[in-house]
Amino acid sequence: MRVILLITVVLTCLASLAVGQSDVNACIAACPQNIAIVCGRVGKTISAYRNRCYLPCFHATFVANWPCKVTNDRKIL
């Protein structure tokens, strides 16, 4: 199960780089539930963004290249 999740995250990361970022506010408005936190690393800086839905909004808040991770809100809070 973790392998499938990892593959999904990697493919989504790559897709996000290819497609580019969409409007984050529109994405959040379209997704009413918090499901995941997306973390991106840019050099020495790690940024976390609360995602409102997993795959549809992932590319909108992903701002860096590998590594990135997705975790459940309950693990963060």
C-alpha cells in the first residue's frame, strides 16, 4: 500500500512540474474537505500547505521538486 502511495505521490509531483501551478484559491474553493498536508522542499526551506483535496489540488500547492510528502491531517494536529 505504501509503495502505491509513493508511486502516486511521485507521479503527481512530476505532473505538477509539467502542468505548472493553477489558482490555489479556486482549487480550495472547489474542495470542501481537508484531507492532506503537502510539504515541498526548496533548497534549505521546507514549506507546508494545507490541501483541501488530494489529487485535484496537489499540483496547485506543490512548489518544489522532490522530495515531497503527503500526510493525513490527524498526524499533524
